[in-house]
Amino acid sequence: MPPFQDTNEPDNAEFADVNFNQPTESNDHTKKQHIIEMRGGDTLQFQMSVDGARTLAELSPRITVTFHNVCKVINVPAKMIDPTSKERFIQRTLLDNVSGQVHPGQLVALMGPSGSGKTTLLNTLAGRALSGVTGDIWFNNQRYEKGMKRKLAYVLQQDLFFESLTVKQQLTYTALLRLPNNLSKQDKLAQVEKIIDQLRIRKCENTPIMLVSGGEKKRVNIGTELLTNPSVIFLDGKCSFYIIE
């Protein structure tokens, strides 16, 4: 996701800097308050402050993910594999010297039969299951650390929601809870509107999640993670039925 960039051509840009209501006073100095207007067709759908847009952009630095000779070994109770075994545990290798690199802006697909380790590799790269893992994982030029998780998003294969909530309620509660405290409530709600439009779920925004289609439910799941403007998003499972522009 590219960093925020100022533009001198608001007519051709998605964001336009305009004056909002009346100037506000601070420390006896009059300052103009600005907003960013984003329109869908001829209808103003939401407003986001300039500071809010910049804050969201800062949450999403460009990251290159590099992994080298990543292995994962687990201990399986021997009796589960061989009832006659006298050993307590038997080691099983789930990942065997896997290496690769993902650059900003790239879409990379992991393909293979069931049980080939796709989810295991995603969990490892996302820092979700590092027990028994060896090898190197870098984000840009830094080795993986727990604090980097806030720059990553992970969409589970199974969609887990309070299904009595509407699509918009799910996204709104997530935004209010997960977005930084230095964002105003208006900016958080503006981010919700942006995600709804990006994922084309406007028509079902007021529908309880239990009543939407499987594809729409998956988009809500993805939108829940996209709200925080992550640098890297990991998607587990089939995601072939939506397009994010």
C-alpha cells in the first residue's frame, strides 16, 4: 500500500482538500479547518480529515517480506502414528527449507494440495505459530519481532463474526476498537465507509451477517482487517470471488 502523497491537482485526484464550515481559533490565532471529501457519483458519502488520512497512511509503510530456509518441526505422540512404538514422540516436518520474497504491491499465491503446508507457512510468516520454527524471516531488513504484528493482517479461512450484527455494525465496532486513539471518531467512521465502497458491499451494509452470501461474508472478513491499513495481508483459503481495486 503506497504512502500518503500530497497532490496539487485535486480535480483529478480521489482526495480533494476543501474548507470546512468556519475557521476555528486556537491560541488567539485563526486557523482554517480542512477536510477531505470522497464522493461516489454525485453523492458525498463521507468526510475524512487531512490528519486522519495521513495517520492511516503512516500505519502502512511499504514492506518487503523475505524468508530463507524456514523449517517447522512438530512432535507428534508416537502412539497416534504407531501404536506399537515405544517412543513417546515422533518428529514430523511440516515445512522443509522454504525460501521466498514478496515485494510491496505484489500478489503472491500459495498453491498446493490439501495438507501440503500452505496454512502452516502463512501462520509462520504472520508470526501466529512460531513453535518449532527455524530459519530467517525479515520484514524489510529487520528480523521478525512481535511488535511488527500491527503492520500485518491475517484473514482466517473460517469467517468468525457475531452474525446478528449488520455488515456496517461489524466494521464500525472494529474501527472504533482497533484504529489508533489519535484518530477522531469521524475519521474512524470515514474509514469504514471507504472500506465498504472498496469491497462493494454497500448494498448489504445494513443486512445482518447471517443473511449475506458467502462471498459477501468473506469480503466483510477481509474488510475487518483492511480497516487498519496494514502493510501486508495474509489470506487463508479461497479468495477467488472478489476483486479489490
